[in-house]
Amino acid sequence: MEPISFREFNTESQKFIDKIVKVYIDDGKFFVGQLKGISQDSDVILNDAKNEKAKIFPQILINHSFYNYISVEEEPFPMESLAERISKIFSKGHVNYIDEQNVISVLNGKIIVDENGVRGSGPSADRVRKIYEQFKMDLE
């Protein structure tokens, strides 16, 4: 494989901008966030970043000498938007988005929604399941 030119490197690295990336530090340490900038020296700026301990950083600059590599992550499932859609059917007091766990609790935990689907039974769970399925189709 031929080495790429500086210009090609810049073109390729610009494709990472605004994507969710994982910046690997060392020994299981990392930051995940939206890449907002890459300097000529490969310093990076992340918005809405979280580290491996789930500590939140609204914006962070990471010096190029501090990290090993960066990977593009999948876009996170927009759970909060799904919670808003569910709360249009159920009153808002019955729909609780739990950010730390990235789940939605409906009817005080009788129905739980995560990226993998809906857990619960009965007519209300069936209704939430339909909303979930439609939401996933709308994302595609």
C-alpha cells in the first residue's frame, strides 16, 4: 500500500468531522464524542465527550501526543428523541428518559425501552413497541 500524500490525509481526516469518534488513550482509557476539529499536528477537539468512566466533557482538546488512535463509532441511537415521541402518546409524567443508562422507562418501569427493543407486556407495551418500530424505520 502506497503512503498517502499530506493533501490526501487531510481529505480523508476531514471525513471524520462531525462524526462520533472514539479516541484511544492507553490502558483502557478513551474519550467518545463528536469530532469538531483536527489540527495540522493531529490535535483533536471533541464536543459532548465522555470518558471511560462516563464523565462528561462539554468540549475537550486532546493533544496528538496524548492518544494512540481514533476510530469512527456508529451514531448513537437517539433515545431521547424516541422518549419525546412516546411522551406524545403517554403523558410526559409516565415517560422517563434515563440518560446514564440510555433507556426509557414507561409507566414507572413497567415498560423499558433500550436500543434493542421494548421489554414489557400488555396493550401499553404493544403500543410502545409500534412506536419503537416506526421510529427505527424513520431513522433508516
